Amino acid sequence: MEVIITKDADEAAQRASYFFANLLKTKANAVLGLATGSTPLKTYETLIQKYKEGEISFKEVTSFNLDEYVGLSPDHPQSYRSFMNENLFSKVDIDLTKTFVPPGDAKNPLEAGPAYEKMIIEAGGIDLQLLGIGANGHIGFNEPTSSMRSRTRIKTLTEKTVKDNSRFFAPDEFQPSLAITMGIATILEARQVVLIATGEGKADAVAATIEGPLCAMCPASSLQLHENTKIIIDEAAASKLKLTEYYNYTLDKQDKILAEFS
């Protein structure tokens, strides 16, 4: 893991967008793994700005989203397809026919996972996977106790996750308790992973991910097994780490190397 501690959420988004922009400049037909929720919004805004300025293009990109609620149609305002259309896809030159989100309204949700896995393989695998992290350490909707060898499948959301996400639904609106999510093994097969976490509410999960043991109770700790993962966190999310000084020292050295040789 490479741990990158930033001053605030804006700087975290700038850092994360760098890895996406750099990939798109070197591989125009990259396959991106994308995430939803409040955490990646600033990163998407930064990438949209880079697109508007002519720095990058999404024209040849293929994308796969991490997850989707079971029971919501793509046009439902709370679906992750709607989220992506509104917050990224409609604002760049990406081909919508090459953007994929797990089908929450599939007639047989049990078949949706294996089919999604096949699509990722046929696309050549994911080059860069963007992640957020839940307060309980979940990535995608891989809740605590998820198998580290899990694949795209249906998951039951914890009561805490349902409560945390209830702010997006009206009090009398149907809120799903099931989701189709990429599995941990699926995520770990991405060639590069960028996880963003901001705010004090993520500090415990961040500490468990980076400095805790590798365990199913903190699904994000599985990223300790990935050879090319960037953990980008602001100072608030880093507040419970023990080796902050070392991470900052390492980042400073790496930035100097990049400045010299890039």
C-alpha cells in the first residue's frame, strides 16, 4: 500500500484524479472501475474539469461500477446508474453503451453476478479501480465477514450500512437491503486500486485497513494483498494511524523521485 495523506478532501480528489488522468493519457481505451457515493464526487468533478480543458478524454473508455441496489431500475433516482449518469457520464465524452452497472432489476439476480464477471474478463480486466470505504470497513458492498475470494454476487447490507445510506431516501420510500456487488477477489484483480477516505468518521476503518490485521471483519484490509494500491486520505481520516510520520516521509521521497524522472 502507498498511503497518501492530504490536507483536506479537495486535495485528496486532486491526488486521486492524477492517477486516472495519467492512465487515460497513456491508455485511451482503459477499463475503469468506478464507485458511487459522496466520497468520489470531488474526484469526478476534477476529472470533468480536466476533460473540459482538453487534458483527457473518455471517448474510448469502458467502465464497470462496483455495485447496485437490488430492486431498483436504472432510471430510479436513487439507483447507482442514475448517480453515474448525473455526476460523470453526462458531463464527459464517454460512450454510454460501454458503461456498465450491475443490473439491480435483473429478472434473476443470482445470475447477474457471474454474467458481470464474464463481461469484465471479456473487456480485458479493470485497469484502475476506484474505491470508497464504509465506516465498518466495507468496500463495494462487501460487508464484514465477506470472503476474500468472493466474486460479484448478491449481498445483504448491514443495518448500519442501511442506516448510513438512508439519508439518500425519503422516509416513505423503498430502501433496498440487498445489493449486487463486485467481490473482494474481483476488486483485487484490478491492475491498480485507488481508495479515497475523508472525514473523522472513516478514521477507525482507515486505521484497521492500513495498520490492522488482514481479516474478513475489515474487508478493506484485503488491499494489503494488492501490489499497486494507493490509499488517499485527508488528515481527519488519518487521525488514528500510528505511522503517520513515516507515511508522510515516504510520500515526500516518492514525490521527489517522480519530479526527477517523470
